[in-house]
Amino acid sequence: MMRAPLLPLPESHVMDRRPSAAAAIAGALFLSACQTPTHRPMEIVTTPFGTTADGQQVRLFELRSASGPIARVTDYGATLVEMWAPDRSGEMADVILGFDDVRGYESDANQYFGCTTGRVANRIAEGRFELGGQTYQLAVNNGPNHLHGGGARALNRVVWDAEAAVTEEGQQVRFRYVSPNGEEGYPAALTMSVTYTLTADGDLRIDYEATSDGATPFNLTNHAYWNLAGQGAPTVLDHELRLNASRYTPVDATLIPTGAIDTVPVALDFRSARPIRDHLEGVAGTSTEGYDHNFVLDGNPDALDFAAELHDPTSGRVLSIWTTEPGIQFYSGNFLFGQRGKRGATYAHRSACCLETQHFPDSVNQPTFPSTILRPGETLRTTTLHRFSAR
């Protein structure tokens, strides 16, 4: 297993677990089966992506690599819209779910496809937490709980400022948003950025950064739905998954962690690669209705470290994920319902899966979990790297 070099701890006043750019791309795999352009474009192509219901113009940015993979991102929700990767014979396919324009992302058919979720990704019990002696009540939008930042002003539903650039590392788009004090019930004004970089070697790196003028919980993730056979393929259950996790956080009937961190049982043991369907029956009849679990990563929490590998045996495509986050939520697309997506594709039940790097669910109410509280004077930085290959 290839590993990025370990890094020294940062200064104490900066919550920074992001490695340097050199560390983030160290050990990158050359994809010998890629279709390689004759030259790398010097400009990032920007096209209209539609108009929101309230009249805001939205753009789509195309990032290209010298080795083949292509990413397209939009300023609506700082969302990853397309991710093209080659199979073992060099044939390209778009391997994430999404929509053809912004109206699809505003619709009820959207289940957080490719978006940036927050201010706090995952669940908060009853949408309530205490901080600094004050109780805060957030939207309850997932049974009795708060999910993925709330309602109309959650981060996946706002238009971010965008700045595109070609750098020595590759092509990138930096999205920036200032969430005012009280937005979706959260305390403090929060200034954040999400930067997508597609390196020359075809790695997709996502860098998150945030500062705040007051104490507030903060936990971002990208919510891409992956099917390495291509978006619209009928199932993801034959994909082979490996997770660098020997522990997980058990949940109650409403999917809120109990506070325990337990060794993975057989149905959740992905330490050796195996098809997703192998032990699905062991979780399908539980409260999660399939896989929807937070795994505690065994990697080094102070460096970019290996988290997961997803492999489609038919196409040969492989997705490897590296992160500075302590956890990864594996979700097996349990509530996909056949909605229409990009280019007329149909997204069937369990036709894609999510591998969301993040802090643990309900951390703001779980004192034994790694903290998600961002305080004034601190800068939070995290990184997740997606590496594409074929075999």
C-alpha cells in the first residue's frame, strides 16, 4: 500500500492536518491505460450551468489533467458534477451521479449528489447542541435529527464565489463562502473555502479551510456517489471495497452514535477487499437499511493517510481515497429510487455508494469523539485526495 510521507504536527493555534502539496501528490500512480492529451490546456473552460429558482447565474468549471481524468465542478453547492476516469483499456466514463444543470440539484431528486455538505455534515441528535452555556436548535430534517447542515441555506444549496487558476500542481477552482451568524441556526460567522485541484497525474484533491469569529461546530465533506462502471450502471454491489478501519461508531434506531467505538463485526469488516453485497443482508434489516456507517480510520490522524479503495472488477477502475480526517461514512445508496440524472441515466436503488471523509456524526454532543468545534483565532484545514487507476 502506497503511503504519503508523515508530517510533523502543526503549531498549536492552527488546527491544520493538511499536508503540503508535495506530500499530497507524493507517490501518485501513472495510469498507463489513460488517454493522454498532447498538451494540457492553459485555460480552465467555464460554461453556464443554468439559473437558480431565485435568479442566480450558475457556472460549470472543467478541470483537465495531463494523464486523462477530467473533473467538472459548479459554484452551486461547491459541487462535483462529473468525474471522468479511464478503464483498463483507456475508455473514459463519468463515475459519479449528478444532473445536467442546476435545476436538477435544486429538485427533490437530488440526494446531496457530489455536493459540499455542512456546516456540519452527517447527523446531530434532535438538531440540538450546547456551546458556551447556550443551547442551539437547528432544523430537524432527517427523522428526529439534523442532517447535512439543514434546509434552504445549507452549504449545498447556496452559490459560492469561485476563482479558477492553473498552478504548478494542476488545474483548480477555489470556492469561497461566508456563512453569517445564525444561518441555519448555527452560531458565529464562518468564512470557508473548498478547493478542487486536478493534478497532472489525475488525482482529484479537495482542500477545506475555515475560520470563524466565534465558537461553532464545523465538519465538511464531499458527498459524491460513486459507480466506477459509470453513472447509471444498474448496481454498485459487485464493486470490491477495502476500508482502513478496524473500528466503527454504533448507532441507535435514529442513526445517532451511542458514544461507543467498537471493533467492526463481520458485516462491517472491510479491512480486506470484498464485494459490497457479500454481507449486505447483515445490515439491510437494521436501522441503517443497508450500509450507512461511520468507520474510525486506523491511519495517522496527523497526515494524509490511506482510507479506502473501491474497485470495479468489470471495468478495472480503481478509486483510492486518502484523507487527514479521522472517519469515513460508507453509504450504499439505500434510498436511491430511480430518479433521472445526467444524460438521461437512471439511478436505481443501490446503484452507487458514498465514501464521505469527515469527523464522526453528532460529535458536538459526544465529548469522547474528536472535536468539531472551531474557535476564533484558529484556522481549520483538512484534505482528501481521490486517486484513479485501473487494473
